[in-house]
Amino acid sequence: MSPIEGKFEEGFIMTSLEQAMNWARQSSVWPMTFGLACCAIEMMAAGASRFDIDRFGAGAFRATPRQADLMIVAGTVTYKMASRVRRLYEQMPDPKYVIAMGACTVGGGPYFKYGYHVVKGVDLVVPVDVYVPGCPPRPEALLEGLMRIQDKIKSKKITKGSTDLLPVPHHTGYVQEPELINA
């Protein structure tokens, strides 16, 4: 018999503040849609009644970055859009998470070799937490990616940390380091 057994009423739960906050965050993820191409159709299907993303607590898609904590980048990111993706990411409150959905978002897709205008992966623009591959990925794959984000949120340690400087993509496909930009 443990020393605290029998000391509390029925239905009494003990937990740490960190676990309670992580449980609340993982149960109410507010995604910001950023549908740029055909993958956005599959993202919309994941929110529809057949797949029902609401059962994971992520059904309230937000149109503004200040109300979202998850960015789902679905589709081809061009160099012209890269600065806008980054700006929206920087406007999101902390903690924030990113899902890269689709082959074009993850690594350039079919435009990888000959597309001079396509970013060779959105991870050159914003830090990506979960990659969902496919062309286009099925709605079930996006739901799996959402569950991986929830696992990441659940295991997060609450600490005071500094934000990392993000690399800036260049139209040649190379990445400039943040220290070189500010110099």
C-alpha cells in the first residue's frame, strides 16, 4: 500500500502543471491553413465529415496567424511565397508547430530539378516538425501527422528558451546563414 493511497476522495487526480498544460495544448491545436496547391484539397478533405479532424481537437482552422499554433503548409512553395510563409510563421504565438504536407512542400516535388522558382523544401524557410509525404498525401496521412504533433506537444518540457534564427532561401537553392545576412 502506498503512503497516499486512501487519503484522497474518488475522482481526485494528481498531476504536474507541465503535464496539465501539455494535455490542454495537445487537445486544442488550432491550425492555420496555408494551402498553396493541390495538397490543400486533401487538407480540406481531412476537415470534412468523412475524416473529421475535429475528433483530434484541431477542427477550428484559423485564417489569421495570431490565433493559430500549427501551420499546415500544403503545396508548392515558390521563392515569391517564401517570405510570406516566413512572415506568417513569425506572427504566430509560441509555442508553434509546422506540418509540411506533400512532396512539393517537403522537397520540391517534381519541380526539384528544373523548377528554378520552387523552394527545395519548406524547411529552408521555417522549421518543420512533421513531414507528411505523398503526392498528394491522403487525408489519413495528415491525421497521422497531426497525431505526431500531439505526441511532440505531450512530451514537451516547459523551459525558458531562445528562438532560433531561421535560414533564408535563395533562388539558386542555396541557403544563407542568418549570421551572414545581418553582417
